[in-house]
Amino acid sequence: MGSIFGTDGVRGKANADLTPELALALGRAVVTVLREEGSRRPSILIGRDPRWSGEMLESALIAGITSAGGDAVSVGVLPTPAVAHLTARSAAAAGAMISASHNPVGDNGIKFFGPEGYKLTDAEEDRLEQFVDQDGGERPLSTDIGRRLRDHAAVARYVEYLASIADVDLSGLRIVVDGANGAASNVGPQVYRQLGADVITVHCRPDGANINDNCGSTYPEVIAAAVLEHDADAGISHDGDADRLIAATHEGGEVDGDVILAILARDAKRHGTLAQDTVVTTVMTNLGFKRAMHDLHIDVVETKVGDRYVLEAMREQGLNLGGEQSGHLIDLDHATTGDGILSAVRLLSVVRSTGVSLRELATVMTRLPQVLVNVKGVDKSRLADCDAVWDVVRAEEERLGTGGRVLLRPSGTEPLVRVMAEAESEGDARAAVDRIADAVRDALTL
């Protein structure tokens, strides 16, 4: 078996790549590992998003856990960060979330959390995978077989925790919430209403088939239109498992992860709560963000694309705020992973405490035009040593100078190369991307 774990757990087409048999094997494997570490009867907390295949995979995962002698504690439909939070604040030895995040309904995934609520490391996933391959472990009998338990109070505890983080009353603030017909559809509006906001919901009626269907954080134009339609002060848009946040101003302007992170970083520095006056981002973060942080005397640590790399850098360097352009933001003072609802609570708290509109707050940074092209059908493995391509990259970097930048990288999961450029004008960025993309095609086409 090849590696089943990607950059964010196990993910694939439900019932094809991610089968009930694999889910069962994962359940047995996680209990086997935990028993080897000394847990006689480990409990694993399990949550899921509302997509159809979630029930099937949850049943299989629970069968694997209980057949190996562990207890499975089901919390039902909840956001990914809720599972992480609840795992860390319970007696559970691990947590599992069944979700494919912002992906279409036909996909699904399983990711695991350790007892402190952090996603498993590469080494921990490798160890887990060894037991999946072996399909070994004990087969307890009688009352040593594990049980399926249910935690009916999980939602209430998570809502209460998020509401407790805000130090201001959101009364009088009208917001529109796009729940992507996913895991935030119930919890998100509950939190914002408990804080006093006037909440209007769109795409918060999951039926198992409509998750991420032309809605949610990957369709920012939807929340922008809804804010204008309802004359709201701001819009909040989550993805299927609610670990992301994309916002909209009262004028319908998009506020992406870079801008939200800039707003939160500035506010944290102002209050003396930004650890080491430093924030963590990825290489995809807009150059305008870095310029804004420089002006605010905030240092920026840059990582590879992926929230796990952002989190890794934060933990290694003792930092408490980081995130991605996609809206996956991490606040280590209050969570162990990205939490879209938590991010929204913090953002809306800044709006209310400052008395400044989200549109005005968003002027903290000026976004440079960014153009991204995926060059398909190429041999990405040859990119690193292809001088012909890198000569063009260097020429474009020289052409853009300090007014822009170029990023060229192979996709981690697809046979393609990503070409991105930022410049003072969209035309300059587009020209740079086109020239580099042509060089990639000429040199690396299969």
C-alpha cells in the first residue's frame, strides 16, 4: 500500500478511494497504537460533517475502534476545530473528524487528533499506517469489546466556549452567515446570536448532498451578494468543516485570509498579545500583507503552503497567530487548529470594540494584483533541475524588482506546476505568469 495520508489526513472519493474497509482498518489501527502506548481501553471522540458518506464511514470507523477494544464517542455533526477542542478537554485518547472540508460532496476524509487536540505529526501518521497495512492487533471478546457512546452535550459546550472568548457584545451588528450547508450551519449562527448579533443565514440547511454546492468560503461572491441584499454590516462565510473564514464588508467587498490575519495581527500588537510581535504565513500570502506588517513593525515567518506547516512553525517558535490566504487562521491562545467560527468571533469583536467598519479595517493592507496559473500535463519532477525554466523566472523577478514577486512550485497532489506572480498592476503580473508558464510547457510537457 502506498501512503494513505496526505497533507491533511486521509482523503479521496468516498467508497472508492476512502472505503468503509479502510475506515474500519484505520479504527483498528488507532486503537492498536493507543493500547501499545498504555491505554487499556482508549476512547476516541468522533465528529463528521453532514455529507452523505459521513454516516457510512463513521459506522465503519466505529466498528474498527470497538472491534479492537476501544470506545467510540460520537459527537455528531460538528466543525473540525470543535472535535479538536473537545478532544483536548475530555478524557479521550484521540479524536477523529470525518470530512473533506471544502471539497465536493462525493469526496470525504478522515483526520486524527492527539489527546491535546493537535493533528498527528508525519511520524505518528506513519506509525498508524503500519498497523493499517498489517491489519493486526487484538480481537477482544465479551465485555472487552469496545462500545459506541454518544455525547449529546458536545455542541452546547463548544458554543459556550466560543462565546466566552469574545470580550464585547455584538448587539446591533447585523451579519449574514454562509454555512456552506456544512458543519457550521447550526453551530456558527448559534455562537453569533449568543453574542447578541442579528444573524441572517444563507446556505445553512444541509441535506447531505448540498455541502459546498456553489456556496461557502470558496464562493466569496455569494456572501458578498447576500450582505448587499440584506443591508448587513458584514458577511461571514465558512467551508464545509468550518475551519476557514472568508468575510465580506457592508459594501460587498471580499476580505480574505490575508486581510483578516492582518487585522487580527494589528489588533493583537496594539493590545500587547501578539507573541514576539510576529505572525506566521505561507509563501502564497500576498506581498501587500508583508508590506503592511513591515509598516506595523510586525515580523513575518513564512512557511510552505498548508496549515500544518503554519502550525508547526508557530509551535516551534512559540508564536500564537498565523494563517493562510484561504482563510484558515490559527489562534493558538484559544485553539489547536484553524477555527473559522473562532476567527469570525475575533474579527467581529475588533469591529465592535474599535467602532470601525470592516471595510475600514480592511484598509490595513493594500493587496497587490495576484495571478495564478496551473500548468497541466507536465513532468513536475523535472522542475527543480530545469535551468531553462529558472532562467525565465530570474528574468521575470528582475523585471518586477521590488514591486512584485514570482512563485513557482509543483503541486503536491496533481501532475501540474503552479505559477504565481504579483505586481503593481494585473497586466504586469499576467505577463510574467504567461512567460513563465510558456517556459514550463516548452521544457516539461509530457
